[in-house]
Amino acid sequence: MNIGEFSIRNKYFVLAFAIGILLLGLYAKTTLKTQLAPDTNAPMTTVIVQYPGASAQDVVKDIVEPMENAFGTLEGIAKIKSTSQDNVASIKLEFNYGIDIDQAAIDVQNTINRIRANLPSNMVEPKVLKFSTADKPVVTISLSSESVDLKDIRQLAEDEIGFDFQLVEGVASINIFGGNISEVQVKLDQNKLNAYGITIDQVASTLQLNNIKAPGGKLIENNKEILIRVEESYQSLEDIKRIQIPLADGNTIFLEDISNVEMSIEALESSYKYNGKEAIAVMITKKSDANTVEVVENIRSELNILEEKYAFIDFELAQDDSTFTSQMVDNMTASVLVALFFTMIIILLFITNVSQAMVISISMPLVFMSTMGLMKLFDMKLDMVTLSALILSIGFVVDGAIVVVENIMTHHHKLGKDIVTAAIDGTKEITMPSIAGATTTLIVLIPLLFIQGFVGEMFRPLATTVIFAISSSILIALIIIPLFTVLLNKLKFRKTEQLLSIVTVPFNKMMDGLLRFYMNILRFSLKHKVIMYASILIAIILSATFIVRNGVEMLPKFDGGVSYVSVEMEPGTALEDTIEAVRNIEKILSNEANVIGYDTQIGYEKDSNMISDFGIMGTNQASMTINLNTRKEREETIWEFQERLRLEIDKIPDIKRFVVKEKGGTASSSSTAPIDIRISGPDQRLLYEIAEDLEVKIKEVEGTTNIYKSFNMDNLQVNISMNDGRIQELGLSNAVVAKQIYNAIEGINATSVDFEEIDNVNIAVEYMDRYTQSIDNLLNVYIQTPMGIKVPLRELASVDIGQRANLITKEDLEYTIDILGYTTTRAFSHITKDIENIFATYPLPSGYTLGLTGDNEEMGDSMKDMLLLLGLAVVFIYLVLVPQFKSFIHPITIMASIPLVIIGIAPALGLTGKFVSMPVLLGFILLAGTVVNNAILVINQAIENQNAGIELNVAVVQAVEARYRPIMMTALSDVVGMMPLALQLALGSERFSPLAITVIGGMLAATFLTMIVIPVIYATFEGVKSKMKINEVNVEEVF
């Protein structure tokens, strides 16, 4: 029993199978997780280390270098990058693709634990973060109020609101930013301390020792165990003021006698604003396996509850990642339906028979539901890659059904068989050719499933989705379509068909006229082969030349409607001044009709992990996120908006440098900027001088914008040089003196208390402001010796003021500086070529290296991978065709159709203004597996004609004539199916529109030219064989 007979004889099974596919697909469609794009980054962890009071140089020496040396031994480590600045360091560890990130994070933590004893004791415990796109907040909620102070809202957010959001299903973590944090400030009078012989450390220690909450053991009474807990804590400010500080003579003194004790707020180092209004930010990160849209819906539900509970707080969704994701999914789903509709029209125009068109149309939803089910089974997600793949597959998935229905009808009408016999015989006849045709397409995609790196992570979901769709289409075409062809054949739609004939008759006359035109060209080409070969060769050379010169980029940009602005003021700028500068930008945005909201984060909080384009943020830095209307709702592109914004920001005084960029501005989310020039060498100051010189030259390169250095050398630093002899005389050490200096400037967090109205309030012990507001005052700070003697700092050290880097960056243990920047509309490869020309003539000192990294480095590796895949595709197609034709020559003839696609790709890219990119190369690979199918049909028919005794030239002409309509129908259905993606109708489709454009251009050229070039090549080979009496070796006869 063949597969067609199985379909007819088991109709209830087949119908149940079809219904099962629909139900499975509908379930999968509603439960598939959604995301914007796959995470293409290599496995990464980031270690954040705080080292209070340390300069960037000390952070490198004491923290970063020991850690870098230890991390270098980790299994699978690929790169180690560090960024160090005052008080804090960030060490990014990039691992090879395939490394388990969870295990890698554990290994990193274990490495830190192993060397912890060798690191500074006052270092805050490092945080190990697993980096992925899922680690970024999916939602930022702004909290503000007209009636309640921000510090109270902050307290509520930390104690209650944040906890409520943490319990929402799918939420991984909560981070709160902005506002004021209450603290008890103990301001010490240094003159009184000196008079009583008390140090700041003694005060802090006394406060800590008198604030106790500790277990006291247990008692056994009446055979019952009773736990004992010792609690002696401060209940009010008065309790703290009346703490007695012991003196050297045995007496005590109240704390309030030597200080001012008051409830205040921590020194402001951060601020958050939404739409220009001061607020508190609640940043919510989802779990890595959670569905973005579902998590945000859950958060919205919780938000509705909280809005009722805290009516005095204004809750606003400042940032919502699900909005664009949902819009993108809805848009692309609509594009699938549009593509299906137009594909159906093409089929109806060719077939003209409504019942046959209905059979083919039935295959479409079945194929897509089957594909969705397989995606669910393999835990795939709906994103711009997989949805683009579904749109791309529309033309391909109807090919199988078209071929089966046409062949059945040929047996029914031309051979006079009844419909059941025609379905059985027609399906049997076409089964192996259909499978072989699908195999040539599948075989070029399979290598993508196994390739590692960026290319694998980006295109594996696309390849998998297309493989699922094509495999499903063949299965449905051979099992389900024969039965439906029989069942629906009885239906007659004469009136409908008569009405449609108004369009179908002229269309088919046009196609017949085109066929006659083809036949004339083919006959001419068969007589004048040299002219045909020369014309095609010239066309291929010209097209290839254009493609090469057109320029290359890694991935096309896409307009996601989100812009980021990073701002940096002069080093040391106070938070208030940075806020004032940012206010000018906010005024600009408030007058922009297309801006629907913006939020601003200024400064740094110890638990925020905020990193801007200029490093870990400080009070002189701000980061803004701007949400625009979708590109369909505005006339200008996001890049035009950003260019206008740059010009306006450039007019604002006191802003030292700024970056304006779009979301998705780099091919890889781990890249800092598209242009990344890295200079490495041993001396940081010389690195800076080289970068400063090169920066001027890079800014002159056409197509570059927003060029900036990764750090500057203008941070003021007070260097304290110790008098080692005097220090040793007094029994001190440099470390002890340094600690006392730090405590004098920064103060000491002594302990924390829980008051009735507020919990977890920090008690900060510090000198009164007048003692730390100048270098002269600093030199008057007293240092206590082990003997209790107090010596002013000016007797132990001298000071000088110098400039230094505000940031220190290293990669793989070498000091680096980066020149970063963005591109406009010019091809990325043309920009990088001009930059490399600058490198070629630049006099770089010995011991220093210079090169393009970031997107350029990634692009070079990825393009090599894509070209390798293209080579493998060609080889695999040949190997598939050899056994099919039992010939080594016919596959070469058929594969001559592959280079013909270049003739169509060149004008397609030129007319649409697209550059060569990875999607374009993937389109070329996909074309290699599809255009050969048309050549297969022509050559198969030509061989059959020759075997029937028809003369060679007549055989090839009749072969083209016989296969013309099926070829044109499948090609045009493929083309119209991809049009929504090529026209970028859906949000987010810009990334993969060049793929569709490439396939459309290549498909059209190959379709029209295959029916001329391939027959001529076949006739040439056969003619040579006939004249030279060459016969191919029959392998079967040999063995």
C-alpha cells in the first residue's frame, strides 16, 4: 500500500490526524513563550566589586589584578574584560559558546571565595551576575506622589511594594532606585573629640556594642525547651543621644555632648525621574525561562491591586518591554495572514478551479499549526526570528500541495482515471520527487543546526522553524491532501469560477503569451549558445561586482521606537548640577510630539549595577530611556529623531560628552557600540594620547557619528604621600593611617536600628562638614597612635593634586582604551575600510596594538561561518542529486541554476538600498536549496522526452513548455508569500527583510533564467556526449 492509497483507504484516521494537528497547533500558538529576539551572546558573567574610598588605580591593584589572574584558570574562559573606577570595579567574563552559564557562575564564585583572604578586608562582598538579555528589567514602574515625601515612598517600596512584586509569578528580582533613604546621622565635633581623647572609631564601636539582637542559648524548664534571645536596641533618637562614651580616665560622656544626632537622609548620590518628575523606580527582572508578555501581564494585575491599596501613590509604567514585543508578534502574525491571502490568490489565478484551490488552501493552516506544535515540543519561542521564518516559509509550504494536486488532476483529466485511482496513482508517482525536492532545501539548512557562535544562536531558530514547516508541508501534502482532493472534487463552483474568469482568463492569456516569448528566446539560445553563455556570464560578473562594492553590514538596523541617551558632566560634578543639565534635555523631549515617555537615572546606588556608555555611573553621569511612537505612527525614522536630538543636546552647556543611540543599535547586545577601536599597551597615559589623536581622525571618516573615548584623563586626585619614618616612629602603619583618613572623610556605618515608624535605619558616624570640605581641613584631621597620642595628618604626610583617568579598562590582563562610535546610512564595511586605512599609516609605538573589535570582529567571524555554510550547501546539494539522477553530470547541469540568483539579488538589493549582511547570505543559502528544484523538473522532463525518442532540442523545448506553469506558479507563490517581510510591514521585520528581498530577487531571476540557461547547458552536455560517443559509467553495472 503506497502513501496515497493509505490516505484514501483510512479517511477517518486522516481526518482525525488533521483535526489533531489543528488542535495541537492552536494550543501551541496560545502557549508559546514570546520574546523580542533570541539571546545571541556568548555565556557571560559579570563580577561587581565595591571598594569604598579607593581610587581607580587602587581598585585595579588591590581587586582587579588578583581576580583577573585567578579567573584566567577557569574552564572555557574566552575573554576577561575589566572596568575600574573610584570605589568600584566591573569584571566581565566571557566564556566559549556551549559552556553552562549556571555552572560557570558557580565556578566564578568559588574562585572568589578561594582568593578572598588575599583581597582587602573592607571590600564589599562581590556580586556575581549571569549576563543575558533576560537579566535586564522587563518593566520599570515609576512611583511618585503629590502628598507623600519621596523618602517615605522609598521606604514603602523597599518594605512592602517591592515584596509584593517579588511574589508575582515569573519575577526573578526587584531593584529599587532613586529617592531619599532615611538615616540617623551622628555628626562629630572634632575639637571636642580631641579634647576628650576620643576617636571616631570608638564612637562607632560603642554604638554598635549597645545595639544587640543575638541568640542567648536555651533553657530546659518543666521538660520544655525555651529559647533565649538578647535584645537591647535603640528605640528612638533620644536613646542614641544618651549613649555613654567611655573616656580614658574611666568616666563617660553622653554622645550628644560631642555631636549632633538627628534623623536625616543619606547623602544623595542618585536620582530617578519619569517624564521630568522626581520619582522612585521599581525595576523588575523576569526569570530567564518566563514569557515576557505573560510576566508583564501578571505585573499589571498586581499593579491594579497596589493602586487601590496605595491610592496616594501614582504608579506609572515607565518602561515596558512587552509592549514592542506584543506589537511585533501581532504585526508579524498579521503579515503571515496577508502572505497566505496573496499566495492563495496566485494559486487561484493559475489553477482557476475553486475546489482544487480550496484543497491547497487547506494545507496552509495545517502546515502552520503543525509547525507551531513542533516549536512547542522543542521549547522554542515566538520572536522576530521565528516569526520571520514562518513568513519566509509560506511560499515553500504550498509547493508540495500544488505538485500533488496538479499531478492527481493530470491523472484524472488527461489520463481518464477516476478520482480515487488518480489520487492513489498521482500521489505515488510524485512521492519520491516531492521528497527529493524538499530534501534539497532541507539539506542546506541542516548545517545551521550544528554551527556554534553568534551565527548559530541567531539563525538556528530560523533554520529549525523552516525545517519544521517544509517537513510538515511534505507530510501533509502526501497524507492529507490526496484525501481532501477526492472529497472536495465533487464540489462545483461554476458561478464562482465564471465570476473569477474576469481575472483568471486575462491572467492566463498573459502567462501563455509569456510562454510563447520564452519559447522564442529558448529556440534562439539553442541555436546561438555562445551568445547566451556570454550574456549570462557578463550579467553574473556585473551583478557580483555590484554586490561586492555595495558594502557589508552584520545585521540591518531596526527601528524599535526606543532611544538611549548617556550624559557625562565634568568629573566631580555634584548630583544637583547633573540634574539641572538633564533638565534641559527633558525640556527638549517634552516638546517632541512623537515622544510618549522618558525616564532618567542619575548617579549610582550600591545595589543598582547601573552601567552607562561611560562606565559605572557616578553623580556626574545620567542615563535616559526615551520611548517613541511606533515607526508606523510617525513620519521620521528613529535615526532622524536622534540626529535632531544630538544637535539640540550639543547646545547645552557643561555637558562634557554624550551618546544618543537606539535600542538594538549593535548586532550583538554585548557590544558597546558598532564602531569599537581598541588600543592596548602598558602605559595608560600614552594609550590616552594615542586615542586622543586617533579620535580626531576617526571623526573625519564619512558615515561616523557620536565618536568618543572610553575614558578621560581629567579626574582630579589628591595624592597623599606618607612620611614612612615618622609613621614608624609612632608605631603606625600606612594601612592604619589610610583607614583613619577614610573614616574621617567618608564616615562609618556603625549599625542599623528599627524604629516604630521605620525599619532598618542606618546610623552613620562622621565628622561635621566643616572638617572635610577642604584639603587644609583634611590635613588637620588627627590620627591616633597605638599609645593614644593624637597627631595631625599634616605631620605624617604631604599632599599634591594631579590628573588621572576616571576609568581604567583592561582586556586579557592588558591596559586598553576604546574609541567608540556609531554609524549613519553608509555601509559598515566601507566605514571600517577607511578606518583600517588610517591604521595602516598611523605610527604606533612599539609594544602597543590597535584594531577594530566589537561588531567588526563579530562580523568577520560570522561571515566566514556563513560562507562555509554556503560551500557546504552546494556540496550537499550535489551529493543529494547524484543518486537521484544516477549521474555525475546532470547534477552539475542542475546546479548551474544557483549562480543565476546573483543576477536577481544585485538589482533587488540596489533598488531597496540594502547592504550585504548575514540575512542576505542566509537568503543565498536558502536559494541554493530551492532554485535547483525548478531545474530538476526541467531536466527530468527532458530526459523522459529523450527516452521517448524525441530529438534533443525538441525534447528540451517541450520540457520547458510542460513544466512552465508549475514552475511559474510555485515561484510566484513563493515571491508573494515573502512580500510582507520584504516590505517591512511588521514592526521588527527590518532585521530580516534583506533575507526576503534576496530570496525574491534571486527566485525571480533564477525562475526566468532556469528555463533558458539550464536547457541550453543540458543540450550542450548531451550534444558533446553524442558527438564524442561518451556514456557515463553506470555504477550499478560496475558493482
